[in-house]
Amino acid sequence: MTVPVERWAEQVRAGDVRAASRAITAIENHAPEAEDLLRLLFPHTGRAYLTGVTGAPGTGKSTLVDRLAAFHRKSQEQVGVIAVDPTSPYSGGAILGDRIRMQGHAGDTGTFIRSMATRGFLGGLARATAEVALLLDAAGKKHVLIETVGVGQDEIDIVRLADCVLVVLVPGLGDDIQNMKAGLMEIGDIFVLNKADREGADRLEQQLLAMLSLVMPRDGWHPPVVRTVATENKGIEELALAVKEFQRHFETSGERKRKHVEHWKNRLVELLESRLIERALGGPGGQARLTDLAGEVAERKKDPFTAVNEILKRSGLDH
Amino acid sequence: MTVPVERWAEQVRAGDVRAASRAITAIENHAPEAEDLLRLLFPHTGRAYLTGVTGAPGTGKSTLVDRLAAFHRKSQEQVGVIAVDPTSPYSGGAILGDRIRMQGHAGDTGTFIRSMATRGFLGGLARATAEVALLLDAAGKKHVLIETVGVGQDEIDIVRLADCVLVVLVPGLGDDIQNMKAGLMEIGDIFVLNKADREGADRLEQQLLAMLSLVMPRDGWHPPVVRTVATENKGIEELALAVKEFQRHFETSGERKRKHVEHWKNRLVELLESRLIERALGGPGGQARLTDLAGEVAERKKDPFTAVNEILKRSGLDH
């Protein structure tokens, strides 16, 4: 903390792992210096390619991300990995499994890995993930892989950050196409059929292709199905090529730019919200007053709209 | 819309289905009259008991909710059902399946059913669900059943509204305990083992009980496992009794009140956010300016923090 923020930003840009780790902690804790740092780093971002990887638990996403990272490292391209577990709001820390799995990269300074879990409230995780992705972008990571467990709205918000979304499925996990969430079907740019050596893989692929044939192509892109066996490093190169193909397609079509504008609209709204809430409820006694008002509302002594007006008035935001 | 809001509120309280439906549409659309209506209804709320029902797709939640509703109706108690599907952000409307399934209650004015899907952005669904629950509460529904598909953060936020949370599992869906989300394990007040006539039910129950024996009881409550076969109406009475038992337990311990205060804290923050965002971005040209700024940020012509400061300044919220 004694390092001036300008120096800190330089260290991050130079690929200093400790500086980046400290910065991520600052982002997670919503520390004031995180904003200063991101402001300095921002002009140096926009070069990384973000790939989101999502799917049900047990589909082997972690191994897949691991192998994709190793594949890019073979060409000396720098990789950042963000592993997000929003379904574990109570664990409040890094995921042990990720830490263990990533040991293979531990000696490699070209790969930066960070696990994040939900903390705080109200969309904080998507914000933090977006900011960590920016940071890794500024640190020169050419590929940023965002791995997220599950299929809820929060995960969808997170993978929407990505330029390209991989949806991972495996045979025999009960996630037959008929059980698959409509949302997942529509956010997938590429479908990965992992553990493709298992029984039922052909059937799942046929179901998937049948389903995809019904989906309108976006801007001429038909989401392909890529078969992998991540544990045996099979199909990883084909997958990386499919991502590259997708990237080429959308950079020509202008869709990527449109997506980025949409992303920044949402991010600006989030930033506005957290700024304004800080103003309304920050400062000494702010949380205690909120608790008191909530108690009055719970007892029906006051309605919630009147309570909110009182907070706005008190913080001078009511004009 | 030509009905004055006072009259509308009276109609809702009297159990008028059309008035309630129109009110829910107003809530979903964030129409200004929704707030006036809820303010008038608020003093008449706080009497309903909210039960949240969650679990993976394919666990038979809908049938279970259907049977629970029918069970309560036998004692002439009024029931409201809110079916939420946050994983379908693209469907933007009611879920056909629900509509069809609920036909059994169609002629029964004591049961009110509404499907909701995600629309808008940023936590809007939990807000809308909470407001619809208030409305049904004011309309005299003694039981409000909130059914939500899936297990993400958004669903967790939604079921947290409930006084009692039922987590539904079935044998053979691949959701072995080891794959089960930690979050779900911790929000369940009662675990429902549905389709309990299927192979694997005993094993799943044993796994579940073993897992639950490791969880610290909250305020002396040990979450029970109730076996049901909802399609055959088996175990429904036992489930309703377990819910009643839970209700009794927590009304004595004071936990319910604590939970309500916590709920209202979150709700007040959400209300504040939407109020402030409306001030910052509402009005003519607000959205267009946001899009322009997002474009500048996407092109790295401006950093997001500067963009947000410009919005705050323009809307007079920057002092």
C-alpha cells in the first residue's frame, strides 16, 4: 500500500504477479485505490480476447480451461484465468480445487490464475470479474479465460463479459438437451462436448445438433459442436481453432463492437449504482440507520417507499 | 388505468383476480402506479406465509407446488403461486408449461397463479417477485408459493424472500450430493426427496442425511428430509406438516423476525438503486447519452470512471 498507484500500475503492466494479486484483492474488497489503478490501466486495455467457459458442475470445465491455457502457452501467448464460483456465496474465498489443479502452471509466469467467490451483494461478482479481466488485459494477457460454475442469471451475466462463450456438456450427466436451460443454449457461441469418449456421446451430439439447427444463426454464425477429452488433451487444438474462427467471424461482422458497447452500458449503470449507494448509505452510522429503517418496515410501522425517501433526504439526494 | 389507485387497491384486497393481474403487470413493467398501489397495500401485508421451492430442472417442482396448493385449498386457505424462470432471459414472457399445468385450478378463485420470466436488468426479478408476493399477501393469500428453476445466485436471492425454503431433489438426475451446490445445501430448511418411488431414492436419502448431519443446525432446527411422489399426491400432507413445524419453530425463536429485517435491508437498497438510476438516466435522451458514452468507453476514448462522473454531473447528483 506504500507503493504509489502510478508505480503499482506500471508493475501490473510489466506482468508483476504480486502487484496483480494485490490489485485483484483491492478490486474484490472494493478498495478506493482499485478505481485509481483501473483508471490508469484503462487506456492500456482492449487487446485481450475474453473466452467464457460455462456448464453444469461435473462437466470438466476446470480441466478444459487448464488445457486451453497450456495450449496457448505453447505459442508463448500469455494467459489469464479467472475461476468464478457464484453458487458458493458462503465459502467467501478461493476454491481449493482450483488451487490444487493449477499447480501444473505454478512455475509458469506466463499464466496468471485467480479464483473468486461471491461476496458482498447485488451483482458485485460480475463487476469484480469484469474489473479483474481489465486488469489482466492491461497486464498483457492475450487470452483471458473466465470459468464459471453453473447456469443461473449471475453466471449468464458473467459469461456475457466474454467475447466468445463456450458451453460445456458431457454425456450421462442428466443434462439431456430437454433439461438444458434455454438461456445456455442461446449464449453458447461454441458447444464443447467434453468426455466425448464416454457412452452416450454420439447421442448427445445428435441431440445438440438437432437443437442447434432450430436456432437462428446470429450474424451468419452457426455454433459448432467440438468434441474433447480434456483429461487426455484431445480436441483442445480443434477447440482453440474454433474460438479463433469465431473471433475472425465477429471482428469482420462488427458484432464484437456492438457487444462491447452493450457491455459498457451495463458496466456504467453498475458503476453509477455503486457510486450512488455509497453516497446514500456510506459514512458513519449509515448501515445502522438502514437496519433501523428495515426494522420499522418489517413491523409495518413505515412503508418501504417512505423509508427510501427518508434516506434520500438525509443524504441530500432528494432534490 | 382509468380506475383510481385507491379503488384498485380495494379490488386487490377483495381478491379480484383481474385487478391483481393488472397490478402484477404494472409491477413487472415498473409502471409508476405500481408504487402508489403497493404503498396503499403495504399496511395490509405481513400475514402471508412465503414458501420458496427450488431445485434443478426435472425434479418435479411444478407438480409439487401444484399439489401443495391443492392441499391448502382443501382447508379453504387461499393460495398464491409465483413461478419464476430466471434462466430464460430471452423468453420474456410467461411459461407455457405452467399455464397448462395449472389448468386444474383454473376454476378455483382461491388459487392465484402467475408465471414470471426475467426482463430488464440488474436484479429486477428478485424485486418484482418480492413485490408480487406483497401484493398476494395484501390480497389475502395465506400461502404464497414461490417456485424457481435452478440454483444460481439469482434464484438464491429469490428464495431468500421466503420464510421457508424447500430444496427438491430426485434420484438419478446426476445431482448426487457431491455435485450439489453448497449454496443450496445451506439455504434448504426442508429437503424434499421427490419421485421417491424411483430407484436410487434410498441411497440419495442416506447421502442427504449424512451430509445434513455435518451441517450446523440453525437455531436448533435440523432440516428434515421428506419423501414425496408428487404425481401420485404422496407425502404432500407430511410436507405441509413439516413446513408448519418449521414455521412454529422459527416464530418462537425470533429467527423469522431477524430474517424479515435482513430482507427489508436488501429491499430498501434495491429501491434506492432503482430510484437513483431513474434520476441519473431517466428522462428524455438519457438512454441515448448512455449509449454514446458506452461507445466512447468501448473505444478507449474515455475511461468508465470519467464517464460516470459526467452522468452524475449532468443529473445534478455530483455534489
